[in-house]
Amino acid sequence: MSFWLEIMGVLLGCLAAGWLFQFAGEKITHGKPFFRDMPLSIAFGYALGAVVLVWIVWSYYLARTLEAPEVNKYFFFRRAIDAFILFAIAAWLFRLLGRSVGTQGTKKLFRQMPLTASFGLLTILIYALLAIFAGVLAPYGQEQIIQGAAANIAPGGDPAMGGNPAYPLGTDQIGRDILSRLIYGAQNTVGIAFATTCLAFVLGGTLGFLAATLGGWLDQVLSRGVDVLMAIPSLIFALLLMTIASAWAGSEKGLLTFYMVVIIAVIDSTRVFRLARAVGANIVVMDYIEAAKLRGEGLFYLIFKEILPNAISPLLAEFGLRFCFVFLTIASLSFLGVGIQPPLADWGTMVRDLAQFINFAAFAPQVASAPLLAAGAIALLTVAVNFVVDWMLHRSSGLKE
Amino acid sequence: MSRLLTMKDVWIEGRSDESWNPIINGIDLHLDKGEVLGLIGESGAGKSTMGLAAMGFCRDGVRISKGSVEFEGIDLLKASAAKKRALLGKRIAYVAQSAAASFNPAHRIIDQHTEGPVQHGVMSKSESERDAMELYAKLRLPDPEQIGFRYPHQVSGGQLQRAMTAMAMSCRPDLIIFDEPTTALDVTTQIEVLASIRDIVEQFGTAAIYITHDLAVVAQMADRIKVLLKGDEVETADTRTMLSSPKEDYTKSLWAVRDFVRPAKPAVHTSATPVVSVQGVTAAYGKVDVLNEVSFDIHEGRTVAVVGESGSGKSTTARCITGLLPPRQGVIEFDGVALPADYRKRNKAQLRQAQMIYQMADTALNPRKTIGEIIGRPVEFYMGLKGREKRRRVEELLDEIELPADQYIDRLPSELSGGQKQRIGIARALAAEPKFIICDEVTSALDQLVAEGILKLLARLQDELHLSYMFITHDLATVKSIADEVVVMKDGEVVEQGPKAQMFQPPHHPYTDLLLSSVPEMDPDWLSTLLAERGIDNIGDAAVNKMSYNGTQSKGC
């Protein structure tokens, strides 16, 4: 009960502080429009924001000064704030670099870029480099069970906390280096997700444009077919098909991965089809398409030379989002055991394998962070891609402010 | 008369490419109670920006950097949001260019009408509804008791524009800003809206700022005219003084625009085979006939203007000729040979012969292709030229349309002005080396000076290349300047056709007469005289209805 009273008290306090803020601001600045036209609700928002900010700073201060065991309460909080500050600085530096190096065009691009987008670009760049150079960067092999090293070494590399400096992120339950597996995971998970998304776009995009351009019965058949596919919950559908596919593939793991790519691509291409058809239908009615038709152009030219260049920005934005979904689907399937098969390193599988350590969170947060590393890698990429996509959508729609 | 609105030394800037660029450079404007001020200028002159600034408002990405806007002693630029809210809608109202885009399609007209008065506490909802019906009646909307209960898509464009004027009037404001309220309308509809706006402004003694690019329209509406050019004021004067003796060269050039008339051509031999012959074409969308037995010929080197209001079947005829809409009956002959009805069945040579130029150059040019690619494609497609030869031909074509090739060949359409885009459309049509070009309202989206340039260009190309044009338009001034023959269409039928000289002289078919007399003239008394001639309730819609009632007895020519 007293908890609710406290909350109520804070909110009322915010309200009073907000009113005071607006009133004082108006008096001090002699009626600047910013303060003068500020409604109470917005002033309340400012006050509430200030309270939350103070709370965050205070908690962070506690996290850095308290001793164990109280500090365990703040372990993940501190890590999150540390990471946030680190990423913000990295993104800011990256943007600064982009602004001072490169051609006029890229400089301008970076000048107009919000910090979120530069963070997203930087993250994607790092993931791409990790994936490409995984073999060089990873200290151990992804399948290598290191002789002489114990299983389940905690991350952190601090012997006092049960870590080992040779394995900065620890080892998993059969003694494989987690850092190496994370790096190889970038190659496997991200690479396969990228290939799957491309396939989904080639399939869905082409059919969608065809349906938009030709219309008639072809449009009806394709659209209703897509409706049927979309009516089935996608993850359950994918699970079902993967179960069948694993029976077909037998013990050939490469073949199973190929089946997975095709299955997820087909399921996701239905969404791409919808978008491509809708965007295409808007472009097809333009006079320049009519002019091209009257010139006697063929279907291929119409779709790839006249329609596609105009549909590229919404499709690109959708590509980013779709990539995230595909990526999460693969991770979920792997988590459920039908996706990428061991011993290949995959983030979804890694989360599943280490999942039981989450129970340690209350008293040994260092140990509990092992499964969260892979989960964090997934989350980070998803957030990064979404930031970049948001920024691209913003640019392509010409929305300012 | 007392001063209502004073705008002093107003500077407005717009943000683009990371910097603030001037839109309005220090313009003064004042308005007395009950006075109507006309703001004219080309597109991009800053008329609309100025109109919005008169309400103390500017669009996103635009700011008023200097100056003051005083409405009855209240500085709108410094007033608080609450103070402005109390003024806008109640004492200052705004009528936008496109009523269709400004009404919320999800609410009934009268519900949107009553929102202002109720919010401002001027009237109760039921009072306001009754008042709306009175206003509808005053604006001569048909069935004023019921029309408000329809949704915006259920009434015509002209009616919607009048409903919007009624809405602006709902709180009896002291000032209304009209932003091109009749630009999107047909001439016959335009008259109605003009007449009703003028009546109601006079009746309630409302002051108004009337923004338009059409001089003849502003001459009817305004007491005083202010001419803008690229954010600067050119001159201000009384309407009559301005029309009879403009001081500045720019104003004179605006006035002179309507003088371009190409010389008449000798009559065609009756035995000559026409380039295009439309014979008894009947066409339908679905089951509804939209064209009924349309026939006319277009001879080599001639321009046939097809006129009529929107919905009369002008563009549908063009679609039949190009083969986009295969006619239900009748044939299209080209050089005496019947063309396949569907464009998909025509061969390359047949497609090449007939080209089309579109009304909206914005949608007619692929925004993602450079000028060189747009013009180069038909060159490559029909002539088989590649590489350097293709580029040389594109440069030739750009020369032909009077654009310097080296500057424009690598640009995107978005980097061109409206008139330049239309020229690219012409070049693309020319690239196919056709004999016949359909021009679908090619000048109606352009400013008068620019449109003039396009017409001159088309006339010159016709003389040089012996082209035949089918010129679709609803602007009779354009017809006067460029046509050799005129075809008047109404409701999918040809009501009258013949050489231009004959068409512009009486006796006319009553519909032609109505069209001709509806074209605004520069004379400030034109509207009053016309209304007196037609009888006050006999304008626009009403006149059309009356005419079709007895129009059958007097088939002209």
C-alpha cells in the first residue's frame, strides 16, 4: 500500500514541479513562446523525465560504490549503463570520422545523420567485419573443445569470480570458448539470415511486381495464395515444415540448413509480396509507366527498369525489418532445436544451451551473464538494424522534423 | 475605412539543404475592413506563404525571420498560442486550393462546418447547422437543407469548394484568405464559385486576400492587386489602374501573355487522307458508355483542339486513339489504315507514329531516371542507336526544345522546373520521330508565361517537322492561340466541330456558347455583366441543366 502512495506522491510532486517550472520559466525569460505556450502536461513530462534521470544517476552511483552482496542488485543495470555510454561515445566518434573523411557526398550524409543511425551503422559494420574475418579473429575454433580448460568458466576473466583470463567470456558446458563461438555465430546466424532475406525479396518482390503490373487472374491467384500462407502462424508453420524437412534431410546437416533457408524465405516472402504489390500498384498507374507501355516495352523492362527504381526505398526499409524478423526466427528455431544444428555455433542455440545459468542472476550475476551474451548479440543487431531502417525511411519519405 | 491587417517588412525563410533560403524579402501589406486584395504571381513567387503569414502561421521548415503581422493591433507573431487560437477560425479564416484534399473524408460536411462555431462558442450545434443551411442557400448550393449531410466525396468539386467557403464564413470572420480556390475547377464551375464568393464577401463586408495566378480571375474579385515575383513585390495598385496602366515591365509581360496567336493556315484539301481519323468511336468503362459515336479527322501539320469540361470524354478519346482503351465500336485510322484497337497488338512502327505528352510532367517522367535516360530510351528503342550516337541524338533533341544539353542531360526530373519538365516530355515524344502527337492538357499545370513558351515551342516544332497535334484542353485561351480546328465535346459526344475562325464566331451551339462566355476576361466588370446577362440564378450548373433541357432544338452550325 505504501508503495502505491509513494508512486502517487512522486507523480503529484512532478505535477507541482512541472507547474513551477513553466511558471518560473515564463517569468525569467519574460514570456518566451517555449515556456508561455507550454501546456501543463508537457511541463509534467519534463519534471517526470528529470526525476527518472536523477534516479538513474543515483542508481549508477550506488552500483559503482556499493560492496558485495548489495552490488549484485545493480550488476546488470551497471553493465547496461556502461554499454550505453560506451556505444554513444563510439557512435559519436564514428560520426565525427565520417564527417571529416570521405567525399563531399558521404560527408553531407554523416552531417545530417542522427546519433542513433551512426550507432546502427557502426554496429552493423562491426558485425559484418566479425562475420567475414571470423576465422582470423576468433582465438579458438567454433567446434574446438579446449583440452585442459574446465567447462563452465564464468565470463569476466577474473579468477576471483571464477573466470580465467585466457577465456575472457568464459567457456560453455563442454568447454568451448564462448568468445570464439560468438564470433563464429555472427558468421552463421547473420550470414544465413542475410541469404534467407535476399531470397525472400527476390521471390516476393518479383511476384509482387508481376501481380501489380499484370493484375487480373494472376494477381488474384498469387494474392489469395499468399493470404492462405499468411493465415497460418508463421513460427508454428516453420516448425512444422522444419520437422518434415529434418526427416527428408536425414543426417545431412548442410541440407537441413538449406531447407531452413528456403522454408523461412518462402514464409517471409509473403510479407514482401504484399508490400511490393502495394507499392507497385501505386507506381503502375503513373503516366511514365503508361508512356513506357505505349512505347511497346516488355514486362521485364517495365518491372526492373521503370518500377523497381521507384520502389527501392520502401523495399530497402522493409529489407532491414525483414532481416531482423528472419534473424529472430532462425534464432528461435535454433533455440527450439530445429534450426542451425550443433556443432555449428549459433546464437539461438547458445542461449538454449546456457539457459539454466539465468537462475544464478540473484547471487552470481557474473555467471548468469553467459547466456545473455548471445542474447545481447541478437538484441544489439536487431536494434542497430532498426535504427538504420528508421533513418532510411525518414530520409526517403522526405519527412523533416 | 479602418485598418484591419498590417504586415510590415515581412521576411520569410525556408530551410533546404542545411541552410535558410529567403522566400519573402521584406514585403509590406495592409488591408482595410471589407477590402479584397488580390495577390498574384507565378508559382514559387511566395503568394501562399504570404497568405499563411497573414494568419501568423508558416509551414514546417519555414520561419518568419523578421517583421510584424498586426491584426487589429494584436501582433500575431508575438501572440500566445491561446490568443491565436481564439482568433483563427473565428475572425480569420482560410480557404485552401483543393477542397477535396482539405475536407476530412470520414466526416459529413456539416459536421466539419459546425466544429468551428461550436468550439469558439459562437453558436450551439443546432444553431450552427441552421446557419450552415442558410449559407449553403446563399452560395447557391443545390438542396441546401440536405447537402451538408453528405460526405465530401458525394458532392462535386465546385460544390465542395463552395461548401468550404461557407465553412470559412461560419463564424462571420473579418478576414478570409482564399488560396487559389478556383484553380482546380472547370471554367463553367469556376464562374459559380467566383460569383458566390464575391456575393458573400460583399454581403458580410468581409475583407479578403485572394491568391491566384489567373489575372482575369483576380480582376473580377479584387479591389486592389499586388504583384509578387520571387519573394519581392513588383507593384501594387488599384485593380482598374493596374489593368489599364501597369508600371513595371514584369506586370506588362504578364498582361501581354494572352496575345500569342499563331497565324491561320490554308484550308486542307478535302481529298487529302487525314493522318488520324477517328470514325464513330463508342467506348465504355465497364458497362457505362463514356464515348458515343465520336468522329473527327486530324490532317498533316494541323492542330485539332478538343475542348470540353472534365468528364466530357476528351481524355477517353485520347485513350482510344492510343489503344489503352479499345473502343466498343468504330475504328481509328492512321494514314488511311485501320489500327488494331488494343495497343498490345500494334507493332513498333505503329506505336512510334503516335506519341503522347501528358498534363502532369511530374508523373509523366520517371523520377529516378536522368534526362538523358528518359529521352535516350525511345531513341534506343525505336532507332536502335547506342552509345555515342544515342547521346548525340539526345543532345540534338535537347537543343530542339531549347535546353542546353551539357547542363541538363545528367539531371533528374526533380531538379527541373515545371516548364522544363514539360519540355522534356515533348523531347521524349519527339525522340520517337512521330507524325502525330496527343497533347493532354499540357499547359494547364503551368504558369501563364511558361505555358506561353511551351505553346510557342509546339507551334515551331509543328512547322519544322510537319507534326499533327490533337490538343486536349479546357482552356479556351489556349485554343485561340494554337488550334486550326476545334472539336467541342460534352458528355461523350461531339457537339460541334469546325475550323477555329468559324467556332469563335456566332452562331454557336448553346454549349459552345456557354463555354466561351465562361472564360474570364481581363475586364473587371466582366463577371457582373455576364451574371446580369445570364440572370442571377442561371450560372454554371444551372445554365448547363437549362441548356440540355432545350439544347436539342437548336443544334448549332
